[in-house]
Amino acid sequence: MSSLLSGNQGRHLARDVDTWSDPPPSTFWAKWFGGIACPLLLLWPAIRIFITKTGFIVGRGGRMDLRGTDAILLGSAIVCLALFLHTHYFWGNSRRLFPFYDLGKTVALLGFCISAVWLVFRLFKTAFGG
């Protein structure tokens, strides 16, 4: 069985991931669409998840409904993703906020990883009895 990341596909994936460490393009669209509009669109379902304490994940097998703590963890991961986009595109294009740009991205990614790993751990624990 060959690796999913073999040959050129692995190199392209690594290059694409590496571009997130570069400063964003200095354009109006990058700052206002990527830094404000997209994060706000992501915050809408996250707020709905926090209010109702219900959410869902879509996968190959269909839809998995989440309730309670699992839904809150999903909402937290979405908020961290929105924060990452905001800090990358908006803070990265603002002279006043640029000194905090790397710190903001680091905090957002750390929060996303903690929320996502905790959610996956809880889902596996539920699925395999524990």
C-alpha cells in the first residue's frame, strides 16, 4: 500500500502548509475579506453551537450529531479557526497589530489543536466504551 503523501502530492502539501507562515498578501481583499468576512461567517455556526449546545460533523458515513461538551469543543475549534484567519489576514496587514501577528496565530492554532484533539479523544472514548 503506497503512502497518501507520495511523490509530488506530498511536496505540494508541504509547500501549501508552509505558505501560512508567510505574511499575507497586502491587498484590500485579503485584509477585509480574509480577515473580517470569512472569520465572521465561521463565527455564526460557532455562536449557534454555543447557544444550543448542539452541532454536527459531516463525514463519509453521513452526519454525526454532537451534544453538550462535544458540541462546545467543536464550537471552540471553529472559533479558533476564525481567530487564526483574522490574525493572519487582518493583523498581518495592519501596521499597528503586526507585532502581535505571530503570537495571535500561535495562540489560535494552539487553541484549535487542543479543542480538536480533546474532541477526537472524547469521540473515540464514547465509540469504544470508556
